[in-house]
Amino acid sequence: MSEQLWFVDPTAGGNKTKIPLAQRPIDLVGKVVGLIDNTKEQADVILETIAQELRDRYGVKDVIIERKEAFSKPATPALIDAMAKKVDVAAAAVGG
């Protein structure tokens, strides 16, 4: 019996639905920034360092860091919705 391996070509196209980008603020002064910790090693240390730099360099009012369930899973809709209600800007962040 012959087994075939199927590969996905990431350049082949796929879903052509265009999703508009969220509006970006001009600067971060006075904003609340959300960071999503992916649970990888040192992610918390990296994000705390970034949070302090955002406050010191860019005038960010506050940084909220939420930790997702596992690095191999996307953030839950509940976590994303809860963060969206608390922050002006958010980013998914990566640890080593």
C-alpha cells in the first residue's frame, strides 16, 4: 500500500476574504495597552520589561497582561473580549 504525504503550499492563496485593519492610534500617550502572554518560557519576564518600556518611553497609562491557556492554542474568545473592554491597544506577545 502506497501512502502519500500531502503538503500545504502557503503561497497557493486560500481564503480571499479581506478583513479591514483596526484603526491605529497616532501615539500611545495615555493609552492602556494589553499584551497576551503565550505561556512560553520567559514570556512573563519579557512582557513585564516591555510594559515598563511602554510606560517610560511612550507615556502609556497602564499595561494589562493576560495569560492565555497554552502556547499551542489560540486565546479564547472570552479572554479576547474581556481584554478588548479594558484596553485601547492590544498585541499578542511571544516568549522564548
